[in-house]
Amino acid sequence: MQTIDRAMQVIKVLAGNETKKWCSITELSKECDLPVSTMHRLLQSMKSHGLIQQEPELKLYSMGNTWLEYGLQMYDTFDFVGLIRPEMEKLMHEAEESVYFSKPIGLESLVVERIDCSHNPIRIYDQLGIRIPLHIGAANKVMLAHMPQKESLLIVNSLVPSAEKEAYFQLLRKIRKQGYGESQGERTPGTSAVAAPLFNQMNELIGALSIGYVNYNITEERQRLLIEKVIEYGMRITTKLKNKS
């Protein structure tokens, strides 16, 4: 078990820095608080399983292709190719903004898919695979609002300060009633998002569909349009999932 914990420490270091994807053994040893000799043995084992790769000349390490292979296999189980992604692409063309699909995982959400509008020069960039605390952002709030009450309560109690809980629960009730969530500048100043929940055949929440946009020159009419579109496509995806044979 210790080896697994150490291997995951290495992966978290390699995956956690958005600007630097390659690290030396010295840097990894320092970040993971392990001797260089121990790190060397660990890296060789991880390399043999494709969990990391090594640049031959500079001797730097990065994540291996095994993660991509397993990730794509999981991706294929989320009904993306045939059901969700085509609707996301249509929504992107109609909204002319970046569109996202997020899934709840414990106290966080995972950005599983992002489709950018190629002819919109101003866009929000949320990296695929990024984890976001479940109490912030339009997608996360709409998921919390539509989760079973017991599950939602546990998450809010874990993440939201005591003094803010009552107001937060009121917000979740409002979101559930209106069927969509909104956020303004909660992660990135000057940006906003709108989101709608997605459900499967058993009417279980599987995630959220969201549109991210910058606030520059946004009008009330434009904002209403984005809300209408994310609700419309959220319902379309849910209907396709529920009718899946």
C-alpha cells in the first residue's frame, strides 16, 4: 500500500502543475519528501507499467500514456460518443461559447469534457480532468441542488462555513426550483457560467452541462439566451439517456 501511495504522490506532482509537465528526479524527490534512491526505484517500476515516461536526453519525467488509455476507456462508458457529445457540439455552435460536462466525485467535481467554440477568440479555459470543490461554480451548484438531500447535506456541511450554510441551502432550493444554476467570478474574475443537471434512465443525477463565458459586453438578452439553451440541451441529453435502449 505504501508503494501505491508514493506512486500517486508522484502522479499528483506531475499532473498538478499546469505550466510544467516534466520534472527531474531531484524535483520529484523534494516534492514527495523521499530519498533520491527510493524515488529512482519507484520511477523505474512506474515506467515499466507505462504510468510515467522519461525524456531520454534530459532525464525528465512526465505522466505516461497508460493514464490516457484507461481514461479513454472510461470516457467510452459515459455515453459520450453517441449521446452526450453530439448534443454538446450542437449547443456550442448555437451558444458560440465553451461547453462543459462535469461529474461529481466525492467532495469535488471533475471536468470530463470541454468543447470550445473555434471562432470565439475570447474563451474560458478549464483544463480537462481538473477537480473543483463542489460548492462553487454553476455546474457544481446545480448538481448539489439535484442530489439526494442526504448526500447534498453531507457535502455542504463539509465545505460551506457554518455562518453561510442557511443562505447556501436557500440558494440550492432556488436552483432546484428554477432548473438551472449560475455563477459569476467564483473561480476566475470576469467570467460567468450557467448550468443544467443531467439524469440517467433511473432518474439519477450523472452530472451537469454548463456554458462558460466572459462578462465583457454581456447583455441581459444574451444571458437569458444562454440560460434557455443550457436548460434546453440539458433536457435533450437527459431525454436521450432515459430513452437509451
